[in-house]
Amino acid sequence: MQPREIAALLDRIGLDDSRIDRQLADEHLAERTITRWTEALAEVPATLPDGSWDVGRAVRWYYERRGGDNSARFRAIEPHDILAAWAPHRTALMQRHTDPAPRVDPDDVAGYLSALRTGRAAVATGRAAPVEQRMLTGGPSPEVAERLAAIGSPIPEAVRGELARWRPRAAAREATVRAGGPDPLAVVCPWCHAEVKQPCRGGWRPNGKGRRTKTKAHDSRIDRAAEQQGLAA
């Protein structure tokens, strides 16, 4: 905040708090008060463009004794009260900021770091809006969708065959589905309660290492999948 903003703020506070009004009545004391407040609140903006912060609201919050805080009964508002109110807003701004790469040669380490710090300081003091990650708004490329529809799978059959020996359970499952059989991993197992897409579990391993993973689904799971998918087990 600038001295003129501080002076206007103190003048507004003085309308409701005679303790501040008395400080402003003395010319020398008023000058010292404005200087002290300006130095303390140099990195606090008066407002933010999005309306999420207004120093006037912070002052009103203090004097309305929110949350059972009765400090205003015993002392006039001080700069540290406004700093405390601004802190969570500054934190929220910095959490949204993504530190975009500066337009500086990255080989110039000192210049690159200086640009990063300058950008962060501008956001932390409300002089610049945080730069957030842009949301993806478009769907898949039409060309990719057409090619995937033509192939039928993200993994071409030739590649799938090459990978079969490295993923035997998945290969066996895919072969069963291609042959018209039920897909047991598409349902929850009623026996071991394995979740969808998770293999069935067997007995407990020794030494507390958890349960064994079965290479074949429980019969009851196969039956449930066949029933839900309208296929013969």
C-alpha cells in the first residue's frame, strides 16, 4: 500500500475509533503513524482485482470482534492485524501460481532465478495475478479417435502378441473375451471380494506378506460375470 492509501485507510478507521482519530489530530504523530503503517504494509495490496481481498473488510472484521476476539475493546487496530488477515490470501495466491518459465536464457542462472523471484514477489503482493495451469478443454484429436477406431485398441494386435509372454494373466483374459467367454475381472469377486480389474486373491503368504494373487479367477466370479454379461461360463 502507498502512503496516500494508508492515509485514506487511517482516516476511515478514525471515524469509528477515536484512538486512531487522536493520532491523526496531531500533525507530527499523524506523519509518523502513516510512515510506520506504510513501511509495515508495503507488501499488502489495498484490494485484489477479483474482489477476494479488501483491506477495508479486514479492518471491519477486526472491529466486529469476529470469532469471540475482543482485542478491539483494549487497543486500536495495528498493522500486524492486517498482516495476519492478509496472510491466508497470500498463501492462496501462491498455491495457485505455477511459476511459468521466465523469458530468460536458462543458462543465465542468476538472471533466471531473479526473474522467478520477481514473478513470485509480484503475485505475493497482489501486483500480478497468479499464473495457473490451463485446463484441457478439448477432447481427443479426431485423427487419433479415427485411428483408434480402425485399430480397435490402443495396443495393436501384433504388439499385443509380442507382449503376451510378459503379461500372461492379461493375455489369457483377453483371449477368453475374444473367444466369446465372460470377463471375470469386470465384476467384483463374491468369494474373495477382489475389486473390478483386480485379480482374485488366494491364501495368506507367510511372514505377513499379504495374500497370494491367483492366476485364475474364482469360479463364482466367472459365473457372476457370465450372468451379468449374458454369456455362457
